[in-house]
Amino acid sequence: MAVWRAAVGMMRTDYTVYIAAGQAALDHRDIYETRNAGGWRYVYPPPFAIPLAQLARLPIVLGAFLWTLFSMAAIALSFAMSANLLDIAPLKRKPHIIYGLPLLWLASLLASGLLRSQASAFMIFFMLAACWLSLKNRPVAAGFSLACATLLKVFPVTLIVWFIARRQWRAVLATAIALLVLGFVLPGLYWGWHFNLEQIARWIDVVGHPAVMDNMARAQTSDLYKQLLDTAKPRNQSLESLFLSLNMSAELARYAVAVCAAAMLAVMWAAARRIPVHSSRESEPDMAENLLCGAFLCWSLLISPIAESHYFGVLLWPLVMLVGCAERGTPNRRLQFFVVGTVAMIAVMLLVALDATAIWRPLCIATFTLWWLCVRPAFGKTQCDTGDTISPFSPWKLT
């Protein structure tokens, strides 16, 4: 279906935007002036256009097929990395539960990204790989992965706070070096230094600067407002969009996001101080650390001004961890958690699918709930530690 949408009719997928930008990269033209047949413009950072140039050389059907295939592989690997950290018997006994429930809960979001040929599948992979590698004590690779995610969507760079909170200074340094090399040195060698700097300045002017304005200012100054930067769009599920739905002014909503982001960060920072830093490759991190990492992932989604619904495939990490916790418990409590979780997530997906109800920002609210479930274990012994299960209504029993 994704291949058909890219190759037939109105070419209604982002893949056609990518190959238009890739062709501009081959021709050394301004990539931010390119448009696909539907009038959509390229909005990603400049380095991403360089690998896209190789896709532009391929027939559109073959390129779209390969893009879809690699996107599906990225999602599969993201699930595998998340489940790998559980290191519990139920993963071997019931892989259909560990993988199946989170996949069911996020199926519509993941399918949406795949059908629209979005780059979000690769962003999800690199974000989760950065977390997985950091917890596996491979800081250099973790930093490289975070840099790759940042050069796709930019907002993942906020996860560097996770490295700082866990005192992984090598990962912080690796992120900075990888951003320098991948974002400046290699594109400069490919395009030439002057053209590369010009494209970086163009991205800041076209996308970066408007993205940090309030929504009213974007509407008045950016011609990308309708395509991407309208925070009030139903498909945007960020905290800013939630506050706008509550009839806050655009300027006040921006300040409210800043306050919430700082408060959530303070809570996570306190939580990180209570969890010993995992430093051995011989053993796996405990569940509280895995969940805290999930809290940082939720936080990075919520505080971004533009967080379209397909970005929230990142939630598969915290959802896999919560299912893994539940699998340790008694059958009755486990069933209760799975039933309530399934009903709640399916309801959220249905609400997000309709513009009339998506403006209630159900995915934003669900993500904030998941953030709280993930951060709370750091402040006490959880039922995951004691062998009992979590309850859908009182998820963590603190002792």
C-alpha cells in the first residue's frame, strides 16, 4: 500500500518529498525550495538529504519498496531491543504477550507512519537504540545513535539529558562529536563548505526558528504553518497542543510547556539520583532503570512543539517494560492489567484517528500517564521487584 501511494496518482506520501530533496542534493540546489507533486516541502535537517540522494537514483517503485522494507525492519529491531532488556523468564515463555500487546496498542500509529512513508520508523529505532546501548554500557555507540536520531527530527537531542543524569559523559561527548561529523564535516565534504553552511542556515530560517515561536507567531511568519508547524492541528499531540486545546493563548501555552518540562525533568532527575548507575556489562540494568529511561522518552515527545501522532511509536519501550512487569505477577492481577491497558490504549487510538476527538489530545494524556507510571518506581520498591504484579489503577506498590 505504501508503495502504491508513493508511485500512483497524487504521490501522497513523504517518500516523494524525500526523493525530490535527494534530487536537489544531487543537483546542488536549495533542498528547502523543493516540493513533491502535492506541494509538500522538505523540512528535515540538511544531512538527511544526502542518503536520500541515493534513493533519487532508483525507480520510484523500487525505492519506495526498499524504504518500506527498511522501515519495517527498524520497527522490528526496536521491539527486539526493548524486550531484550527485560531478561525475564516470561519473555521466553510468552513472547506473544511481550511483543503482541504493545504492538496491538500502537498498531495504528506504526501503520500510519509506514503507509505515509514517514521517517519516524528510523527516528524511533535510533532513539531506542541510543537508550538500549546506553543501558548496555556502550556509550560511544549510544551517542552516535542519538546523533542520527537528532539529524532526522532534532527533538531527540533532548535525550542527552538522560546521558547526563546517568553520568555517561562518554556518551555526551560521542553525541557532540557525531553531530559535528555527520552534521557538518561529511556534508561539507559532499556539498562543499559554503553550500553546506547555506543549507544549515536555510533550515534554521525555514524550520528551526519558526518551531520555537508561539503558534500565533508561526501562523504569521511561516509558510510551513499549514504543512507542519500548526501546533493546534489534531494530529499534533504535544503538551503545547494540549494547552492550546484548553483555550490558552499561544504565548501562555509556550510558557506552560516550559514550566511542565522543567517540573518533569526535576522529578526524573530526583529519580535518577535514587537509582544506582548501572556500570557493568556482565549484568542487566534493573527494571526501575529501564522504566526511568522510558520516562525520558515520554518526556522528549511531550515537550516538543511538533509531536505528530506517528512519533509516538517511541512508546513501545515503556509499554514493553510495563508488560514485562505485569508478567511477573499473579494471573488475576496480570489479566486485570492487560484488559484495562488494552481497552484504554484502543480507546486512545480510536480517539486519535478522528479529528473531532484528536483535538482532545488523548495520546498526549496517555503519554503523560505512561511517564508517571515509569518514573514512580524510582521512589520505592515496586511490585516488579517483589514478584507481585502491577495494578492498572495503582500501578506501583511502594514499601
